[in-house]
Amino acid sequence: MPDPRIAREASPVALALAFASTIRGSEGSRDEISSAADLGAWLERHRDILGDVEPEVALRLADFRVLREAIRTLFLTAAGERFPAEAVRAVNEVSAAVPTHLRLVVSDPREPKAALESGGGSRTAEILAAVARSAIGILGGPERAGLRACPAPRCGSFFITTRAGQVWCSSACGNRVRVARHHSRTIRS
């Protein structure tokens, strides 16, 4: 089941947000893809975007972790700062590893759809490229202005703001912070 704090629907944008948010808490205290099994479970949860994934893809955990670190670095510096060249290079290289093309899909003659298809690389390279392209779409598009990291303790998820003044990734995070503040004030009183 996709993480409800990341997206309400399956989308390429949600993919990069979900991937970067697999490290949570203060200073990355909780890593949701610390093993090949964890990565396999994450890939399965995002099957609606990524398609079928062979089990051997999860064995390339190190490649996924390198990409995740580069995306997180870029997301954390997206607010007008200079992007670190090494992180930009890493994301661009992963994205370029698999050629893509647009294909017209006509399953319903009244509503043809354009689909981006990859080819020429391994299934692992295709998945990594899809995640990298999702991050590039956020960083190079209008979503970048609304990109935030949730400041709630034990969270740190990345999200795109959906309303003015939005601070938290979800109402649950906002509520936890407000309850903690209230509790702190009542203890001091």
C-alpha cells in the first residue's frame, strides 16, 4: 500500500517523493530500505508506477541507496541554493542509462494515452531511471516551489505543498507536534 503521506494517487512525482522519504526521523534514524528484502517490499508497493519487478532487482540495493542519497541531497537544497554537482551528476547518469520513447497506447479508442517506455537496459536500470526521472521532473518543474521536508520529529518525509502555509506532510504530523507542544507546556506549568 502506498504511503498516504506521500501521495493520494500513483504518479511519477509521487515515486521520487516516496523513494526519498524512505529515510525518516532525525538524522536518518529510520531507514525503510536497509536490506534487499526492504527494497523488494518498497518496489512491490510501487508496482502501479514501476510495473512488475523481478526479485533480483532488489539485490542491487547499493545502486538504489546511492541514487536515494543523491535525490535527498537535491531535495534538501531545492529552495534556491546551488545544487551539489556530484548529486546532479549521479541523478543525470542514472536517468540517461536507459533510452526512453513515447508510445501511443489505444486501449480505449475514445481516450488514447501517451506512455513513456524504456528499452535497451536491464530491468534494474529501467527502475532506477524511472526514479531519477521522477526526481528530475520535480526539481526541474513547477513542483519544486512546493517541495518540503516535513519538520515533524521522527518524520522528515518529502512532500509537495497543496495549500498556502502548509508546514506538515500530513495532518497526523501536525497533530503530533501540537500535542507534544501542549504536553510540554502543561508539564512546565
